[in-house]
Amino acid sequence: MNFKLIKQLSFIFLISLFFNCNSEKNSAEKPNIIIIYTDDLGYGDVSAYKKGTLNTPNIDKLANEGMRFTSGYASSATCSPSRYALLTGTYPWRNPRAKIITGGSLIIDTTEMTIPKFLKTKGYHTGIVGKWHLGLGSGKIDYNGNISPGPNQVGFDYSHIMADTQDRVPSVYIENGYVVNLDPNDPIEVNFTHNKERNDYGLPTGLKNPELTTMKWHHGHNGSIVNGVPRIGYMKGGEKAKWRDIDMADHFLGKAQEYIKENKDKPFFLYYALQQPHVPRTPHPRFEGKSGMGPRGDVIVEADWCVGEFYKTLESEGILDNTLIIFSSDNGPVLNDGYYDDAVEKLGDHTPSGGLRGGKYSLFEAGAKVPFIAYWKGKIKPNVSNEIISQIDLFNSISTIVGTNYKSKDGIDFSNLILNNEGTGRNELILEASTRTAYRNGDWAMIPPYNGVAISKYTNIELGNSKDFKLYNLKEDPSQKNDLAKKEPEKLKEMISNFVKIRGKKFSNIENLVLE
């Protein structure tokens, strides 16, 4: 027997074993990261929370087999600010441009650190598929060439998005800065101003030609008609590039699945931003009538199906065991948000807010308290956490999970809470709604005085505006029915003082408004 050959082969085997073990270790240290982000999905819209009557079995699978947070918050009760905070780990009220975008410029500074940026330092490929709504360009946008800056300039290697929302023009998909299927002989023109100079381009609009619409507008959505749906804003050209609304869920799902298949052999980060259940609610015919609650319920059923199909792809590609999935929503629910679509009339016994007060646009709990789920097969054990956690904490938590030192000022590292249900959550949190802010500390919530209507005449949602401070004990009164501001003056003063310390000088004068 050739003992020298045996020694050489044994050495090669040991070296191979060493590298394989280290490869497995590195793989475990670099899980794929996926954020599934829904749009206007309420705390009660996911059946795992046992607050409503809709059935969401695929989202429930993530919730019941992973970590389900009962006190998980978006940073804001509106979309663009929440998306800004999610990617940067920074409170949106710190950035005066972090407001709801309608055809506006990019609100993330290209020098700002983001989740995809720091993941790239660890060798991750990064992608976004779905709704963007964080602005594009740095002035008036020309959709007929390269649109920059955008997702690709703030950390994403791949992007396939819609610019703002489904109810706004332009009704086209944009991939890596270019409008998909754009005919150069049919350039796109877009504006959001209607005046006597006919900035509607003389084309049909919901206001002028309601007979051409298949969806009746309720407020604000009376601009250009695309696929029978009147939109916010005016669009001319780009006929071959326009999306089909009923195919949007399938389209984004397909792109997300393609991304997974193309990048499964290396660590990746995918921000999969679904458009449901934001208006206009246009379920594919396969899902029409499935919920019994009209289009809003149907698109939630459709979104749940998308989550299930996406999960199957992770499973079939053999990467489910090394993939951390975060599921949440950008803000709370709204029923009538611009169209007559039977969302109110067919609601039945379902409670999108989960019994919380308010909704989208509101400083009450339902504005920003949303479904918040973490799933990692074989790593995260089935658990329910009542600890307070915010989407701004994902920046620091993911940074720790993948082994970087990047930390945001406003975020907190809750990696151990997410992965192992160990440790405590937040003690305090600032919540935002349309530039207004409120404060939560422990079991207490405080809303400062704000001018404005108490209830929106358009959405019929309580906004949290009042001439007086509002104070609630959420442990005893989660629905915020009992204002304790006058009964608990010392607690109110304490809450205001803590709030001012975070918000700064701009709000220092509100301490003088406290009733003696």
C-alpha cells in the first residue's frame, strides 16, 4: 500500500472538510434577507392576529411558525415616510422631505447609509421588486431616458418598480432606471397640475369623462384614465409601456421569483413591496369575489396567495433554511381612499384595525401598529412577543445579524429578540402621521394638540387632532377610549418632557401648554 498517497489523500480530505465547514458557517452567518412589505394592511387584516374575519393562511404560516409581534410598529401612518425609515433606520420627521411623494424627487440622500448599502459590504446582492414611492430624480423627471437617482443609487443592484403608487401616473414599470417596453416614438409626458392651460394634455380624465371609467372616483383620483381607472395626475404617451392593473400582483410576484432563482447561490437581500391592499384595488379575476368583502378583501386574499407562491419558490430552490423573512405593512388600514369600491359597504364583521382606534393618516394606534412577523425556518422558534419593536429597528438588527457595525441613530438592535425571543423591546417610540408626531412610552401613549379636523371627511378616519393633549393607558385601554390627560397630570408632564427631549427645541414650547 502506498502510505504516502494515503497521507496525501487524507490531507486533501481534511482540508476539504475544513473549507466545507467554514463555508457552511459563513452561509449561516450570511442568511438571505427578505422584507415583504404590504401597503395599507391593518393589524386586524392578518388572521393569525385573531382580530378580523379574513383568512390569510400563507401569511399565518409565517406568523405561527415564526415570531409574531403584537406591538410592532411602522414609523409612520403614511407610506413614503415609513419606507424611508425602514431603509435608513431614521425617524422620517428628521427629514423634511420624507413626506408622501407624488412625482417628487428622491427623498433618500445618495450619501445616506441604507440596509442594501451595508449588506453590499458583506457581499450581498440587493434587489427591490414592487412599490417604491420614495421619489425619483432630483427635479422634473424625464421618463424617456435613464431615471436617476433612484433605487440603484441608494444601494439596490437590481430594481423593478412602479415609481409611486398604483393610483398615480405614470402607470408604467421601471427597471434599473428605464421604463419597461417604452416606445421611443411615443414618449411619456407627466404632470400633476390641472389648469386652464389644459395640463391634462386634452386627454380623457375621470373628471371630464366619467363614462369612460370602470371605477368611480370618490376624492382626488380624477386625472388621466388608464385601463378604465382614473388616476392622480396626468399622463400622455407610453401606450406600449402601460401596465395592466389586474396583472400587477402576478407581475411583481414573477419578478420576485426570478430574482430569487438568479441569486440563490450567493447571499441576497430582496425588498418585495406588494401594492395590496392600496387603491385602486384591482384583483385578478381569479380572486374576484373570493373574500366576500369586495375588492379590498379580494386583493388581501390575492396578496396572501402571492406570499404562499413566493414561499414555495424559496422552498423549491432549497434556500428556505437560510433565509430570514420579515413581513409587515407600511401603515394601518383605510377603507375609502379615493374610489367607490364597496370597501365600506361589504366590510361585514371584519375589523381591519383589529379593534384599535384610527387608521391610515392617524396618530391613534391603528395608524402605525401593524402586522409584524419574523420567520426563519429552523432558526426562529414559534413565538409571540408583546415587546415593542419598530421598523426603524430593522436597520440595526439586520446589521448585527450579518456581522456589520453599521448602526442608525434612531434604531435599536433587537436581533436577539427577533431570532431568539430574548431581551426586552423598546421603552419609547415616536410615531408620525402627515408630519404630526405622537409619543409612546411603555404602556402609555400621548398625543399633543394639533389643529385640523378630528375626522377626515374623505376617509372617515379619526386623525388624532385636538386642541388638548390626549393620554392613554394602552394596557388597560388598547382601543384608546378613555383620555386620562386630566386625571393623570403628572404622568402627562412626564410624557411631554420625554417627548420634547427626542423632538428637540421645535417642540419645547408645548410643555407650557400642560393644564395645571
